[in-house]
Amino acid sequence: MRPWTRAIRLVRQHAGLAIFALCCCTATAFSADLTPGEIRSELVGHAIVWWEEGGWHQGELVLAPDGSAEITVDRPQASGDVGRWTIKDGEICTAWGEIRAGIEKCYRIRRDEAGRFVTSGGNVFEIREAGV
């Protein structure tokens, strides 16, 4: 048997496994945005630790059931703010008293393979404890 014939057979034998792995990884990487109901049940009323994907900012966040919100920024400089949250067109929107000069900003949210929540704005949310 010629060496290249054996290589072709190996590729054919393992092609199905490679396609299966590619499909599984693609499905995870492109998971759907959370629905408004999922946002409410998964995030509202829980203590959330958040960080920016780049790692420069991090802190804690609470989205209360009454629409109020509290955020702390632990890094790079400690600060905090209070504001309001709402859901519009399937996105979570926040407006803070001082952060962003009170201008509302909205994000889509997806769950990653580790169970964390990733916003379209580049923040990662992780639930730490229940109860507001």
C-alpha cells in the first residue's frame, strides 16, 4: 500500500469525528441570546460579580426585582453607583446616576460554556449568591 493511500484512509476514518467536533463547538460558541424571561430568572435578585473581558474593570452588581440597581467598581479605582435597569427589545438596559453621565446603555446577554453570562458590551457576569 502506498503511504498516501494510508493517509487518505485515515483522513476518511476520522473525518466524521472532526465534523462532529466542529458542529458541537460551533453550537456552543454561537448560543442564543437570553430571552427577557431568562434574564429575569437568571440575573435579577442575585449578587453578580462582573469583569470586563480585557480585565481592567471589575466589581459587583445587583439588579433588584423593583428595577433598581447597584454597582461597585473594585478595580482599577474603587467606586460605586446606583441606578435603574429595564429590559427593552430583549436587551438589558442600565442607567446610572454618575456612570456614563446617566445615559442608558443596552446589551444582549448570552451564556458561555462555563455557565457565565457574557454581554455584547464585553462584560462577563458570574452569579455568586442568591437573594435580594
